[in-house]
Amino acid sequence: MSEFNAEDYVNGMDDVDKLANQEKVEQTDHTSPAEQVEETEKASEPSQEDSQEQSQDASEDSLTPLGKAKAEAAEYLEALQRERAAFVNFRNRLSKEQDRYREHGVVDVLTALLPALDDIDRIRANSQMDDSFKAVAAKIDKTFEKFGVEKFGEAGEDFDPTHHEGILRKPDADASHETVDTVVEAGYKIGDRVIRAARVVVAVPQDNE
């Protein structure tokens, strides 16, 4: 067996180090100057999140106590305005719902009283009302008017199928178009909503019959 030569071992380790350094240099040579510059910039640039955090911290640190108070006041004002807008929307929605429920209640009462109202109109048409009964009928009419109920249907007006229900057609030599000849039962509506169409006799031109 040959003797261990320390000098040869040290020289061999130096050769290994030289080969490793030579490979690093070759790898560096294969990298273009532009890529080297880009890698250097990436290494030196801080991340976007770090920049934002540093900017925010610097901004907060730069504020005076008065500036911080104004910033907090602005945040509270914005939150208050959002809450106020939400409350206004809720109030408007609640008001619309209340109006709708109110209208439904009026319609229910009106529908239940239609037969009695028709009887009152018949008595009024036949002049069979005394003064006390006329006063009661007038109060009922005013009460419904107060709740937005409108009574319609008059003899002589043009026939409108959206507001009139023709229960009988009557030829009329003087009629040039369809008109209301007689109102049998008055119609009622709330706004544009027809609760009951007026039931009428329709006068029609004689040539149409």
C-alpha cells in the first residue's frame, strides 16, 4: 500500500475548487447582460405589498394629531351617510307597503258595501230620500272620497270597455257612436285601479244593429 501524501491531497483539493469556480464563471457568461440587469433589479426592488404597507405606515406617521382626528371624522361621516341612506330606503319601502295595505283594506270595505251603495243610488234616483237619509248618504260618499275612492259612470258619456260593462245594447237613431244610455250600477275606482266597472245600457247607432 502506498503512503498517504498530504501534499498531493492538498493539490487535488485545489484542482476541485478551480473546476467549481470555472463552472460558475461559464454559467455567468451564458446569461445575457439584460437578464443580469433584470435579476439585479428584481433583487433590489421591494415587493408591492411591502411598498404599500411602508407607504401607509409613513402616511399615518406623518399625520399630526389634528390630521388623524380629521381622518377619523371623515370615516365616521361616511359611515353615517351610508346608514342614513339605508334608513331612507327602508322608510320609503315601508311607506309604500303601508299604502298598499291601506288600499287593500279600503277595497275590501268598498266591495262589501257595494250592494248597499247601489241601493242608495236607486233610492236617490227615484227621489225617495228624506233629508236625514240624504245627509247619511252624503257622509258615506265623502268618506270614500277621503280614502281615494272615485265614483264614475254618467249617462251620455262615451262607452269605454275598460270602465264600462255593457249589459244591454239599445239602438238609437241619433247616436253616431256607442255612448252610455243608462247607468244601472255606478263604477268605482281607486286611482287608475278599477274596483268595479260601471254597468250600463249602451246606446249604439241604429245602422250597427
